[in-house]
Amino acid sequence: MTTHVTLEDALSNVDLLEELPLPDQQPCIEPPPSSIMYQANFDTNFEDRNAFVTGIARYIEQATVHSSMNEMLEEGHEYAVMLYTWRSCSRAIPQVKCNEQPNRVEIYEKTVEVLEPEVTKLMKFMYFQVMGFGLYLMDGNVSNIYKLDAKKRINLSKIDKFFKLQVVPLFGDMQIELSRYIETSAHYEENKSKWTCTQSSISPQYNLCEQMVQIREDHIRFISELARYSNSEVVTGSGLDSQKSDEEYRELFDLALRGLQLLSKWSTHVMEVYSWKLVHPTDKFCNKDCPGTAEEYERATRYNYTSEEKFALVEVIAMIKGLQVLMGRMESVFNQAIRNTIYAALQDFAQMTLREPLRQAVRKKKNVLISVLQAIRKTVCDWEGAREPPNDPCLRGEKDPKGGFDIKVPRRAVGPSSTQLYMVRTMLESLIADKSGSKKTLRSSLDGPIVVAIEDFHKHSFFFTHLLNFSEALQQCCDLSQLWFREFFLELTMGRRIQFPIEMSMPWILTDHILETKEPSMMEYVLYPLDLYNDSGYYALTKFKKQFLYDEIEAEVNLCFDQFVYKLADQIFAYYKAMAGSVLLDKRFRAECKNYGVIIPYPPSNRYETLLKQRHVQLLGRSIDLNRLITQRISAAMYKSLDHAISRFESEDLTSIVELEWLLEINRLTHRLLSKHMTLDSFDAMFREANHNVSAPYGRITLHVFWELNFDFLPNYCYNGSTNRFVRTAIPFTQEPQRDKPANVQPYYLYGSKPLNIAYSHIYSSYRNFVGPPHFKTICRLLGYQGIAVVMEELLKIVKSLLQGTILQYVKTLIEVMPKICRLPRHEYGSPGILEFFHHQLKDIIEYAELKTDVFQSLREVGNAILFCLLIEQALSQEEVCDLLHAAPFQNILPRVYIKEGERLEVRMKRLEAKYAPLHLVPLIERLGTPQQIAIAREGDLLTKERLCCGLSMFEVILTRIRSFLNDGVWRGPPPTNGVMHVDECMEFHRLWSAMQFVYCIPVGTHEFTAEQCFGDGLNWAGCAVIVLLGQQRRFDLFDFCYHLLKVQRQDGKDEIIKNVPLKKMADRIRKYQILNNEIFAILNKYMKAVETDSSTVEHVRCFQPPIHQSLATTC
């Protein structure tokens, strides 16, 4: 059965969703927010004193006097605030330059008129004197305070106890050393032994580090007890709903009182240490880090604390603010318990405890005592029936009946008013006072147990006023605002300073110390010192009531918080970057370094995760998303790191591309680690932006790869087929290109830290001196299909320009230089004769000046380009095979399994297919996906399967394109006269290449470089590739000059020096190049045969007559 819901009900239900709290589970590592603060003030300042007509008249008069004294204290506080926050205005007043100035009288009058109201207020402050200054004035030639003490006119021992504190805080950075007045008095020296307050030893109370053990113990003990009540009162929601017994309320009352006492004690410790440090600034002799030119305030704050003292201050401040948060959460529970407990204690005392002294006073007819006790009861008692029981035996001085007199004391959550509490405590104090105006005190009329009970209640009721104003008392106990104010020291600069820099500000000193030391145990406390600005701002507005002070605090907060976010973001990025670099560092390399005594440390674990969860930090009434600010800076740092990695690659040659890949991998892992705690753009998007590849078809990496190939790799590298590597040539024929130097950046923009940078530099230094398979695989991964296609297309343009430009011109010239006919000599001539014959025939080629420079250099560039394309395809094929193998389980491509005897392959394969069926992606998408997803999955599956199976080859296309560049007639020569081929004529390219091969097969001198040292195997690859593409390989193998010489030399085995050419050495070089040529031809034919079989489906066969020797031809 369905229920009908109206539109109005549905809309109201939606509106109710706004009231649902959505906590983000943010760890609490900051003080309570103070943007909006509500504190109820029930203090009437005795304005309701006339309501208590039942009280003793003289106590009401005392209340009147107290009211006037409170008003006087408030006025005095205003004067003190005015004096402390006063900024000298004398520099703003126009000064008279000379006595002859015509308007000087007018200036004086206006100055007096402006300053008169302020001067009048300051005159009243002269009436306030202090004890120490009075003693200083009294001790002189006329009077001697020590003689007055001997005559008991004054009590110096009591004053000495008052002065036991070495430093007394006044306002902000103003302190007073009370003992200073004693030390400067006239008769101090001869009476020095009578004073303890003037001792020079440092009191333990000013050494916070020594007190930390006790403070930590008190904090842990109280927090544990508070947590027990917090869990039951706040978490379970039983705080206000359930009624508790008096004992339970009393426990909460004592807990609240103990918490306020601890907070007050810790705050006092902090302020005493701070005040003592201000009075005792350091210097360059006590602190080597303190410069001699440091200012007074700088010596008192910035250089006056050791690292241990700073951490102790931070820890205590964190304890104070953290406990304030916990107690603030239980404020409602505490207030309920406080009001219940105070009401119960007051009513029990007035209605029950005071019955016995009242009975005795009535029986002994002590009228004064009766009046006081009755006044107390009438002032505070809340009777069960709204009136005092008239039949109470104590009112008649009689004993209670045997069954007892039943008095029911009610229980309410109502506290007394401030005047009510004052009247009760004052009247109780008059009962137990040792001295009074009369000779006989009321105390003597009371029994001992009664006096003890009254004293005990009087002592405990002292805290009632503070506990009834729990919120205000909690805020005052945790107020550390004076750590920021520096008006006294600012005035001492005499106008040289408008305000001190943040380096001298205590809140920033403590915050910055945590950031600079990177102490893990303190990192979660880093927000607590910043709350000192909240305290100072609140105090400036509510106590000092000075807008300019708040503006200065706000300006400093803006600057400090920017610095805080900047430093914190850099530290977080550096930490996770170092973590990523340490994770990816080769473990064997780390172990080998450890064996040699070199330790590469892992970054110490830190507690940044808690800070990264802060999304509403409260600072001066503003809610700040710290996570968002850090995310912005880390995003910029990540982009800068990627940009620097690419810039570093752009400033180096092609060998640094392996290092670039690892830099990118470290950044990728850093991004993955950071993404767990913040919302960053995808790494691929960041990489494309840094690579300038967002809208362009190719990026900076592709451009620099091609730039390096064109200007450095092709002309300056030699290929070695044995090692499958390119190395830089011994004699460069082109100048190395100029590259921009990368900008100097912090170590964390590279691998994470200095040790990691050194370690990775050593690892990748082994990849610096060559270009080989690791580099080509990296190029494939970084450039991708699109980038490789761009590079290949540009390389083909370079090859085309060389083959149809420089090389073509040299070929035409060298063909003209070649002998028109050069027959292969018969074996009977012997290898020395054949060598001399070829040396004579090819003399012009050998002596051609540009052959071993420009010609070979151009051919080397073509050969390097062909080799680059081949090696890129090999590396790309390996990457594609890896992709195919990784994708196989998701495409239902399963390997053949081992079959035991008696098992059937079909059964095992079906079982295996059933096991991996849940991984088969296409059927899964077809069953659950959208039509668009199904189409994408099918296309991806087809592409992955067919990418290698259809045998696509990029190198075939490259060779075919290069063949199209050889369209000039000089490559193939004129048509042969015999209609078949040129035999002895030197008209084709293979003949020219034979001549070139003869030249570089000639052994060189001792201090000369060989062709392979200068040009590498790229020279042979270029020549052989052109021969294969022209279809002249067989003719080259048959008619090559060097091969013919090698055959003859291998037969006769002669070793002579012909034309300064050692025959045996030349034969060895020819054999080496013959093996190399055969390898090159085999590789090229493997690709070219596939092209030919595809392009020619019909085989053309032509029959020729066998050649006839000349002697036979003439006889025939």
C-alpha cells in the first residue's frame, strides 16, 4: 500500500535537509572558533543591594563601597590601557623652526588646545602609587625603613614575600621588577641579607622546560578523566536530559574547577616565562646566533629562546587551547552541574549547617550572632514551602525531637546572584574573622566544628563567582593575547620603528620554528600559535578598544598566513616528492651504497595528513579552507616540477631522455600520493599543460627530440652494430648546438632531496655517453604514436633533402671521376697486383678531398636516420607486445596449458576460460554498459588484437618513401648496352659505393682515426640501403672491388705493402665490412621482400643466353 504525500509535505521535507549537520570529520587541531562569542553577564555590580533589606546594614554599606571601588578599578584600567596603547604624537605636531617664526604663538596655542584633554587624564594617574616605589621614597636620610621595621611600624618580611616574583607582568610587553626598587634604596647594601627577593639566581618557575614533565602528567591525567565524562555526557547525549545525583553533579563541578585551575596555572607559566625573557634579553655573548646589531626587542624575543624552549611553549599553548576546546564542548553540561552543585551547597549550608549555631546563639541569647545568622538565611534560603518553617526548634533554642526535625531542601539548577553571594560570604567572613572593630569577635561565640564548617564553605565559595561565569572564566584562563603586544618596546625605538617585522613577533616565531625544524611531533600543533592572533585581536577590540591595534594585528596575520601557507605547501610537496623518489629508487643501488657506508635516508614520517584535512581554520573571524590554499600552491609546484623536468631535458642532449622519464614517473607517483589528501587536476592534464601539448599536435618533448636528432644526433653520433648503441663521434664535423641552461631550483623540484638527486645522478650518468635501446624505448613511451609519426615525417624530409641535394651532387661528381670501365683482374695477377691495379684505377676517388669529410658525413646522417627509424620500430614492437600480454586476460586470450597424460586439452581450456570469464571486458560492457561504451570497448578490443597480428611495419613504409627519393637517373645509370646489365662499366651507384668502400677499407696510420671511429656503421647502412632500394645488391656482391681482392688474398695468403697499404690488414678490414654488409642486406631484405610480395602478385621471368667467352666467340 502506497502512502500519498502532498507537494507541500515534500517541499517541507526538502527544506528540513538544510538543517541536517554535515560534519566533515576534520581533526581538531585548533582552538575553538571565536568569530561569534556569546557570554551572559549576570554581574550587577551591587546595583540590587537595596533588595536585601534583611541583611545587616553595614554589610550593605560595604557593598556600596565595593561598587565604587569596582568603578574606580574600571577607570584605572582605562587609564592603564590609554598609557600602554598611547603612541607618541609629538612627531605629528608641527614644530617651530626658529624663534622668529611669525606663527609660532598660534602653533603653541593649538598644540595646547589639542593635547589638553589627554594631559588632564594623565594627571589623574599620578594618584596611583605602588608599594615598591613607596618604599623607595620612604628610605632616605630622614627615615629608615629598616628602623621602622624594627619598631614594627611596617612589616618588611611580608613585603619580601610579596616581592618573591622576580618579574610581574603589567600590560603586554611591560613588566616590573619589584626588587629593583629595594636594590636602589639608600640603606640596601647594609641590610642586604634581610631580603630574599633580590637574589640573582633564576627561579625554577621561569624555566618552562623543567616544568614540562609535571605539566604533561597533569594534562594526560585530566584529559583522561575528561574523556570519560565527555563520552558519556556529550557523545551519548545524556548530558542535559537525565537527572543526576548530587554526587555526580559534584564530580562534574570539581572537574570543571580543576580544569580552570590547570588552564590558569599553565597560562601563568607561559606569561611568567615570556615576561622574564623580556626583562632579560640575550646578547651576542650568550647566543652566538644573535648579531651585535640586533634591536632590543629582537634580542628579547627572536634570539632569546632555545629550540627546546620554543617547543615547550608551543606544546603548552597547544595543551591550553586543546583543553579549552574540550571543556568548551562540555560547557552546557558543566553549567548544569555547576548551578545544581552551588545551589545544593548553598541551601544545605544555610538551611542545615547553620541550624546548630543558630540554636546555640538563641539559647545563649547572642543577639548580634542571631541577627547575622538570620540575615544569612533570609538572604539566601530557598525554602520548600516558600517560607521558613515556623515550628523549627532551632528558632526557639530547643533541641530537635527524637525522631528528628524533617527539613526538605529542594534541588534546582539555579545559582545565586553576584550580590547575593557577596552578602553571604561577607557575613560569613564577619563570623570567623580574627579581628573586628569590637574587642570581642563573633568567632569566640561559635563552637570549633562550626567554625571549621563555615571556614570550609567560605573557602570553597570563593570559586562560585568564576564557575557561575564559566564561559568567561574559561576564555580568561586561556587568554595569551599579551604575547603579541609590544607597545612598550615600540615606544623605546623613539620613532625608528612604526611596527616590528614578523620575525620578532612571538606567534610567528613559534609557528615558523615548527615549519623550519619540520619536527613531526610538533607539526599538528602548528595552528595553535596562530590562535594567539585571535586572542590579541579579541583583547585589542574588547579590552584595549583600539581599532588601530586590531588593524595592525590583521595586517600581520595576512602576511604571516601567506608565509605559513607558502612554507607549509613547499614542505608538503617536498616531503611527498622525497617519498616518491625514495620509493622508486633502485633497491639494489641503495643496498650497494649501504655496503660502502653511504646511507640514503628515507624521509622521516610526518603528520601532514592532519593539516591537509583542515577545511575551516578560524582566524580573526574568517573561516579559511587550508586544504584549498595548499592545493592551489601544490598544483603550481607540481606544474613547475614538470616544467623544470622538461626544461632540464631541453637543456641537454638526447641521452637525458631516460632521466626525463624517471623524473616524470617520480612526479606521477608524487601526484598519486598527494591526490589521497587533496583534489588535484589529473596528472595527464598537468603533463600536457607543462608539455604545451593541450591544443598543439605535439609538445615540447617531441620538438626537442627532433631538434636533437637534426642538429646533434644525426651528424655527431656513430652507430656500433655490435653493442647496438650510438656513441658520440671522435671527430665532430659540426659544432655542438647551443642549449639554454635550466634555472636553478630547489632539490625537491627534481628527485626530492639532495641525497636523492646525487643518487639518481649517479644512476643516470651511466646512460649519458650513448644512445641505445633504453633511450629508444623511452622515446616510444613519451612520444607515443603521434609524436613518433611527426619525428619520422621530419626525418624523411631530412633524408630527402640529403639524397636529392648534397649527396646527389657528390654522386654525380664522383661518377664522373670514376673510371669508365674497370674490369675485375684475373686471379693470376695475385692479390698484390690486384691491390695495385685497383689503387691506380681509383686514384682520383682516393684523392678526392671531400670524400672522407662531406660525402661520408652526409651518408652517415642518412644512415643514422634509417637506423633510428629501425630501432624505434623495434622498441615500439616490444612495447606493443607488453601491452598485448597485459591485455590478454581481459580479452579472453589464454595461454596453452600443460597437459598431463590422460587429460584432454579442451577440458582444461574450458575450465581456464570459466575461471577468467569475469575478467573478459567486452561481454561485461555489452551487458552493463551504454551503447557508446559498448562501441568503444569493441573498437579497443579490435585494435589491441589486430595491432600486431596483421603485421604492420613502419620501417617498410620508411624504406618505400626513401626509394621514392631515388628518382634521379644517376643512381641507376644509363641503360646497359647489352640489354641486361653493366658488367665492367662504372655507371651505377653500386660501382661508386665499391670505390668508396675501397677507400675506407684502406688501413690508416697509427695516430689517425678509422672510418668506423668517425662515422660508425651509419655510413655502411646508408650505402647498403641505397643499393638495396635500387635493386643492385647482387651486382654489388659480384662486382665489388674489395670482395674480389679479399677472395684472391684468401687464396694466395700474401702480405705485402703496396702503395703504403698493408695488404693483410686491408683484407681483414674488407672481411669485417663484408660481414657487416651481409647483416645489413639481410635486415633490409627482410622488410623489402614483404613489400615486393605485396606489390607484385605476378612473377616476371625472362630467359637469357649464357655468356660466351671471347675466344670461343671468335672461333665460332
